[in-house]
Amino acid sequence: MSSAFEMIWDAVYAKILELDLAGITSVNVKQQQWPLNPSSGEMTSGIFVCPVTETLRSEGSNARSEIGYGFEVCLIQASNQTLGKGTLGTLLTWREAIRRAFHDKLPITAGGVVRTWCEPGKVALPDAFAKQYDASALVIRCYVYEG
């Protein structure tokens, strides 16, 4: 049996695919431990969906705990280290569509999710740029009551 974390991870992945983002298919959306593109040129454009540490809210006296399962969504495209506003257009469009689908919404219910939230991340990641990629990241947090 899969853990709640895995079920929610699969649901986040599926929801991103449903968004019909330009140039995005199941081939270039990867579920991995971290956003690593091991072979240069293996993936020139796409999305990594990776688990991050869950949160546990402890306020109140409710008998159930609110767990926030997190998923870093890292968007990448090859850049050849080109600078300028125009180079980020695709990533910013993807980022906005994902944020709109998940922020303060209930787009998925797998694993008992009661609410999702988008946490801001870097719009441009300098380390990726040094490797000739434009990259952007944000965290989708999926809240579940447990206990």
C-alpha cells in the first residue's frame, strides 16, 4: 500500500499534466527525489516534481494534526546563458498556471487533501543558469488532517 505522501505526489504530478502547459507532456515531467538533470541535454525543457519535508502545525487543541506534504516544482529550459526578460517567458507562464491551479484551492483530494497552497520559491536559479539552463521553483503544499 502506498503512503499518503506517495498518493499525493502522484496526484500533484497528474494535475500538472492536466494543465496543458505548452510543450509539457508526461515525457518531460519527472517525479524524482530532487531536481537533477544527470546527463547534459537529457531534458532540455520540462518540470521536476520532488518531495520536500512535510510540515506539522501544532497550534490549537484539535485532536487531529494538520500535516503539510510538500512538493518542489522545478521548471527548466535550456538557455545557453542568454540574459534578458524574454528568455523567461515560457517558465513564467508555466509557473503562473501552476500557482493558479494550486494556491488556496482544492484541485486534488488524494490522500485526504483538504487544501493546497503555493509557497514562493526563486523565480530564477543562478546555479542552473551557470549550467546553461533557466530554472524556476516553487513549493506546492498539500494539507491533510491525520490522527
